[in-house]
Amino acid sequence: MFGSRNYWRHNGNEFKVYLQLYRKSLVTVVVNVNLDIQYTLIESSRAMSRSYSTRIAELENAGKPEEHELPVGKDHGYIWRLYSYWRIEEKDDGVYLQVESVALSRGIPWVLAWLINPLTKSVPREVLLHLLRATRLAITTAKEL
């Protein structure tokens, strides 16, 4: 299970975004992520975007009265940096996206590696899939307007 809660604000082509991401499998991981995103229009049919995390904090006891953020850098390290680079081009009556995403996690103790490694590999993939689905929805919604 994967989901998110988010908000954003912008000034021109610069955005500040907050995401709360969660992943539930054998363990549930919830992280609060702040991102800075910058869009650049290269020409009328081409653009690029760069996003990078400015803060990632893991939540402990998410959804419970005792929910709280663990101190940044003093968490489990499932994800501690998140970057993405988008190249966007409109042509052939469609939109082409090239997306590169980099997610970093801290070293996992070998005793827990069998449990944690699948999680650290699936969260970045699911974040990217979530972003691509949201982009498709935004584009198709804009076309309908």
C-alpha cells in the first residue's frame, strides 16, 4: 500500500512542496518530505524540471495520538534524500516525459537487511509511479477543460 498527502506553493517557476508518503508492508513507513522544484522553459515545446528534497523526517507511531517526527538523521534511514529530473517535450500530438529519480537510503544492519532492503527499493519506485500517475491525471484533466 502506498499513498501520500501533500500541499504546495509557488513563486513563478519555483515551487515548495510538502509530501507525506507512506508505505505499508511488513512494516509501515511514513515520511514527511519537503521538496524544492524548479521548472525551466527551454522553448515553447520543451521544458525541464529539477526537484530535490530539502528535508525528510520519518514519523513514529503515525496516525496515533503519540505520533511524532523522529529527529532528522536519527531515524531508520529508509529514505534520506530524494531527487528527480524531468525533461518534457510536446511533439507528435503528444507529450514525452523522461524522468530520472534518485532516492538514497542509509546502510541497513545485516540482521535487518532481509526485511528492510525490499522496502528501500520499492518506496522510490512507488514514489515515481505515483508522480507519473498524478502527472497523467493533471494532463488529461487540463485537456478536458
